Amino acid sequence: MKRITRTIAGLILFCLPVVLQAEEVNLRNVSLTLSEDGRILLDADIGFDLNDTVAEALENGVPLTFETHVQMRRADAWIWESDVVEHRLRTVLLHRPLSGMYELRNLSGSEHLSFATRDAALRTLGNIVAMPVIERSRLNLDEDYLVRIEVHLDIESLPLPMRPLAYLQRDWWISSEPWEWRLRP
Amino acid sequence: MAAAPMKQRRFDVVAAAMLVMLLLASLHLISAAVQRSEELGQWFIPLLLFTVVGLVMLFVLVGWNLWQLLRDYRRRVAGSRLSARLSALFLVIALVPVGVVYFYSTRFLSSGIDSWFDLQVDSAMEDALSLSKVSLDLHKRERLKLTQNLLATVEDTSQTAVALSVDDMRNATGANEVALFSLQGKVLAVSHANPEIMLPTPPDSGMVQQVVSGENYVGIAPGQDGRLLVRCLVQDKQQRGVVLQVLYPVPESLSELIQSVQDAYEVYRTRAYMRSQIKFSFALSLSLVLLLSVFGAAWAAVYTARRLVQPITDIAEGTRAVAEGHYDKQLPLPQVKDELGFLVSSFNAMTRRIARSRNALEESRRKLQTQHNYLETVLGGLSTGVMALDAEGRIQTANRAADQILGLPVRELEGKDVRVLGMRSDALSPFVERVAGGLEQGIHQGRSEITLYRGGGRQVLLFRHSPLEIGRGLAVGHVLVFDDVTELVKAQRDAAWGEVARRLAHEIKNPLTPIQLSAERLRHKFLRKMAPEDGKVLDRATHTIVQQVEAMKSMVNDFSDYAKPSKLQLEPLPVDAFLSEVIALYEGAAQQVVMQAGAPGLTIEADPVRLRQVMHNLLKNALEAGGADGPIVVSSRVGEEEGNDFVEIAVSDNGPGFDPELITQAFEPYVTNKTKGTGLGLAIVKRIVAEHGGVVHAENPVEGGGRVVLRLPAMAQVLVRTAPEAPRLADKGGH
């Protein structure tokens, strides 16, 4: 549902006379490695640079949900063919006024991490180390695969009153350029 | 006829109603999503999009309806003005209250949201948070001091000794976790309340950096169970190269209070931050409701106005159709039986009645036309001329026989005064004088005989006139009835002449023979006995008597011939051979007689003796007419008139020709321009020819001389069989 919503909203926004840019999230040093136990692991260093609007919202207690979308599919797959791998790593960043700390919560694993500064929190958020993608044995060794990684701020997770305006303001459209890599396992 | 538009309209109504219902449901769900964002929040944007798209569709629908209304208005379509006025009225009635409600709703909403956040509440929330911070800071300082003391109590200078005492430290302080790190960040020892946890809660690099630089760290960290922890990081003052981290649980009562304050503050702060967005969301929802109301009202206004006006439109169109002559126009009855329905059914009844009347009228007209045609046919078939005049003497109608008898296209002069006939033809003056005189003198009824003198001869008309009455004694004109009785009069005269001739012949012929015999006897008896002188006188006298008696006999024979009842001995007669035979008798005549045979092999059915008499009379006349130059020409030719073949025989001479004044009466008895003769020659010719079914006339050709032309019917079958090569001339009818 979120994907459909995003697609429709994206189509509408595509028609708006506003030049949208996606330069506030940078994927750096992305690498796929094969572990000794035969798993393909993802390492990535993601740089976040929040603009004033988003930073202000964060400082005022608005939780920000970032989603890292990892997708792997056959290189010559038909459009209707399902993905070989699809991971959605969702992490919430919020600010605690009492302690003045920034918290990271991993929605899938209920993990809490506290940080004294926003930069420290964002650094940890952007540091993906040895994330298991798939076991090599599950892939066809004679075939090419496309791995695609994209990171974006999930507008749909914002408090409801903020969503309509967030869809209409370019400041809230924070996402990385998709990173794609052709892989022969 | 109106079924298709009706169906279309019903479909439009259902579609629009469904759209409005869907939009209402969507707006309701949006409202629910706003209120229960946790459950339905994910549907908010899709519902919003759906509502916007639906409203756009509704807008298009309304726009289309309004455009149609405007177009009809400009084209002055029947009922469009009333529809437009009603639509505008309904729209205003609907929009004004909706607009008022919208205006005040947005104002109340805006001020209501603003009232959530005022300075006092802001300040109270800030104060509560500060109080919590102060309280927590006090607790943090105590814990930091405790931690410093803990590290100081370990007197052993080795790291190992410190590491071995972490359990004691945790037990002594009631801490959740005690961990010892080297300055490089390496974990030297850990003691956790939960023995299964072997790894310490890692401090972030900023904290470690702070401690390494000589300043101890104390801060709040969230615990796994949601309870607050105080994190203390202290550096060893005894230079053992270790950093001690202790995580103390904040006392439960304090933690709950602080959490409560923090949660409330966070909610308040977030809401305060989102104030404008909240206002926008509410305004957006309200605006969508407003737009739905406005579009729905506009559509309903146009639809209702059209539906109300439809019967009136139908009646207007129906009236126009009736005005244009479409009397069978029937209007669709409205479904609702109201006054308009009564009006429409009354209109339908009216048009039905008009249509019936029109049909009856049409039937009457058709019957009248039939009668008129019948009368025309009867009048046209009459040989009697009939003419109707109005009271002023203008020609109203005339039949074909009138044209033929008067020799003028009388029917083309309808509407003109009857005196015009006299202007067109002088010969008709007696006729016109009689009619006009009758009109002027007020003679409305009468019978008389009118003689017209025309180029073709005398024409006798039997004339009757009577008033034209259309009711009892109500005369609106005159009816003139006239017959051409010329031929009848002529026939009567011929018959009278025949009788005279017969009696004359009978009375005169009888004494002639005794007179002649007596004269011859006198001469025979006394001529020799008389003296020569007397004898001469006697001889001359008796000779004269005998000669005159002979002449009288001849004359009486002519009379007898003329009066003799005909007993024709008809037989097939080859025309050219017959003519040659007759002409042969004139070979020694004073003038040459030439034959121009033009009907070789043609046979007629005739009495040769009587026909020979005809030819002798004609040739005798021609010889007597004289003319020094040129021969007498006898010609024959074949002709056809109205499908009947005939043979035409002409005898031409080079004499002075016929007297133009007498030419039309040349064939009447005792009409002659000769000094001698009985004047019966041509009359006998005419009689014999008539007995053979033919006609004869005299003419003066332009080249001079006179010509008598007689026309006899040919024997058709003989003509076809024997004379294929015969020259056949179309009759010009001018002889």
C-alpha cells in the first residue's frame, strides 16, 4: 500500500513545477562480500545531511523513519517477476528532550541506541556492516543479478497531519540515488 | 423517441449519485483516519488522492452540465432560459449557507487549535521539564560521585585488580551494569545484573573522547525495559589506564515521573510544532467537504432545474411544431402526475383533436377536388361550350369546348372581364355584345342565336345564359352555355334545298317533253308549208324552244341529281388508274389535263359512277375557269391523320381562282361566280364526297389559280399490301 501511495504521490508531484532533488542521502563505499560461510554480505556507508526543515522537525520531537531498501533480482528478469531478495531496513531517529539524546530504534529488532549528538546518531544510522543479503547457494551461478540499494525518508511514517504538506514540500523528499550493481555470484 | 435520452439521463443520475456517495464515504474515512491515525493512518493519503480525483471528476461533470446549459442558453433552445434561471437560483440558495458554514468553521477551527497552545501552557511544560532535569541532574551528580568513589576504593594499582572488583562494585551500588575499558576502548571487565549479557552497553565515541580528555561523563540512557538509566563514565585518577562505566537504574518513582513529564512534553512540543500542519489538514478536509457540497449542489441544481423545466420545454417545442403544421405532435408524459403532467396531457389531447380536424378537412378537400375533377372531366367532355362569369362579368371558368367554339384560349383568361374576348377577336363582338348587354340590362336568363362572321365562314351559335345560384335565390354570377350549330343549320338548309330541287324537277320536267315535242311537231308540220320567210322565223323559234327546253332539262337533271337519294354501289377502286381513265376523256379538250399520280396501287372503296361524276364536275369547272397558261393538273397523294390513311385528290386550274368572299360557301347550292350553270355542280360534288365519307374544300394556291381538294378514306389493308412504295405525306391540315 505504501508503495502504491508513494507511486501515485510521486506521479502527482512529477507534474508539479518544482525541481526535486535527491542529494541529501549519499551512498558511499557500498560493497558486497562473500563470507566464509557462503553468505553474501552488504557493507555500506551512508551519509545523511538533513536540511533545516527536517532537522527542525526532529528537534521538535517528530520521529523520522529511514528505510534502506535492498533488492536483488535477475538481470534479465521480466517486470512481473518477483525479486530474489527484498529487505527493508527501517530505523527511527528521534530526539529526547529531557536527556537531549538522539535515539535510534531498529523497528525490526527493537534495538535502542542513544547518542549525545545528531551527527553520531546519523553516522551509526548510515553504517551498515556485514548485513546478510542472501546465501550464495540459493542463487543460480550461471546467471547475472542486479543488486539495488536505495535509502529514503518515509513520509508515510510521519505524524498524520504532516503528511499532506510533506508530500507537497521538496524538503521532505529525502532519498538517495539508487545504487545498482551487476553481480555474477 | 424520448426513451434514449431518458435512459441516458437515468444513467447520469446514477453515476453522479454513486460518485457523490463514494466521495462522502471517502471523506468519512479520512475523518476516521485523522482520529485513529494508528490504525487507519496509512489510508489517509490514498483516500485523499481518491477524493481529489473524484472531485475533479465531479467538477468535470458539473462543468459539462453548466456548459450545456450555457450553450442551450446562447442557442435560445426552448426552456434553456428558465433552466438557467432556476439553476442559478438553486445554486445561490445552496451555496450561501454552505459558504457561511465553511467560513465560520475554518475560523472556529483555527482559533480552536490555537487555543490548545498558549504561553502559559508552554511555560508550564518547559518548567516541568526543567524541574525534571534539575531533579535528574541531582541524581546524576550523586551517581557520578558514587562512581568516582567506587574506582578510588580499589587500591591495587593493577588493571587486573580493578577488573576483578567490578562484581563487587555492581553489588555494592545496585547498578545494572559495571564495565571497565582501557583507554583504547577495549573491554577489560563487565558485570551485568543479567548474567547472560556478556557485552557492555557501548558508549559512543563522543563520550569516550570526553572522558579521555579528562572530563567525566554522566548522562541518561534508555534501558532495555524502557526504564531510565544513569550512565557514568569516570577516568581513573590513579593512572591505571582504565575507564569505568556504570549504568545505574533511576529510582522507579523518579523514572516514572520523569518519563511522564517527558512524554507529555514531547507530545505537546510535537503538536505545537505541527500546529500549522494540523490546521492545514483540517482546512483541507473541510475544503474537500465544501467542494463536494458545492459541486454536488451545482449538479443537483442543474439537474433539478432541467427536470422541472423539461415538460415546459416539451410543450414549447410542441407548440412550435404545431405552429409549423405538425399537428400529430405528442409529448412524453412526465412521470409525476402534477399540474405540468395535466398540462402535457391537455396539450396532447389538443393536438389529437387538431389532427383529427385536419384529417377531416383534408378528406373534405380531397372529396371536393374529386368532385371538381369529375365536373372538369364532364365539362371537358362536353361538345357544348360552358363558361361561368361572376357578378361583375369576369370569367371564372370555361371548358375546352368553349375554347374550340370561340377559337380563343378562354381558360387562360380566367379572372378577366368577358369583354376581353371582343378585344382579342373582332369576330366575337356579337357574342360579347350579347353577353355584356344581358349583364348591363340585368337580363339573367335567356336563349338566343348568335351569328359570328369569321375568316372561315359564318358560325352560328345557339346561346343560353342563366344565373349561377349557390343558394336559394342567391346569384353570384352567370352561366353561359353555347353550341356551335353551324353544321346543323347548314344541313337543314341542304335538306331544304334538296326538297326544293326534287319538287322543282318533278314539276318542271314533266311539261318539258310535251313542250319540246310540240315545238318539233309545229316545225315539222308547218315549216314546209310556210313561206320561206315565215319558215325561217318558225325554224328559229322552234329551235330556240327546243334548245331552251334541252337547257331546262339539263338543269332539271342537275336538280334531280342533287335531290336524288344516294344508292352507292361501292367497290374497290384503284385511284390512279381511275383518274387516268377519266382524264383520258379530256384529251381533245381546249386545255391540256395533266395527271400527277401520287398514289400508285392505292385502292379506295367508292362508287365509280358517282365518283366519275365528281371528277367530271370538277374538270368541267376547271375548264370553264379557263386560264390560258398551263395545264389543268389532277394529282393524287396518300396521307395520314390521327392514325387513319386517306387519299387526297386535287384538281388545280390556272383561272382567276375562287372569290375570297365566297370560297367558304363555294359548295353550297346556287353559289357561283359564273354567268351560266345551275350553281349545283360543286354542291353535288360535296354531297357525293360526303356520301363516300370524305371531305372537300376549295382554296386559292399562292402560285395562282384555284384548287379543289377532296379527301377520301383509303382501304387500309389494301394500302399496306399494295402500296409500300407509295409516298405518304403527313397531313398538314391546311387545305
